[in-house]
Amino acid sequence: MSKEVVLRLNREINTILDRSDLQEQFEQRSFVIETSTPEALGAFMRSQGEGWGRALRDANIMPE
């Protein structure tokens, strides 16, 4: 996906998620909304992959 499309989607989704009525609905279901940037999401996904990969290796769990 082009960078322009990613940035537009991020901007539009963040605008929607910033709506107070939507936040209230999520909070009623015990969800917390945190908007971010594509770069922050990428960093989060990399850190999760590294952490879970390490946990699986430590537990000697191999993919099938």
C-alpha cells in the first residue's frame, strides 16, 4: 500500500476513533481506544513479535 494511502487511512480512522460517542461505547465494553501513527503501530507489532517469539522459544514450542 502506498504511504499516502496508509497516512490517509490512519488520519480517517483516528478521526473516527476520537469521537466521544464511539469512545463511550467502547468504554462501556471495557475497551480503551488509543490512536497512534503507522510508525508507532509498526514498532508495537515488532516488539510483540519479538516478545512472543522469545516466549515460545523459551517454552520450546515450535510451529507445526
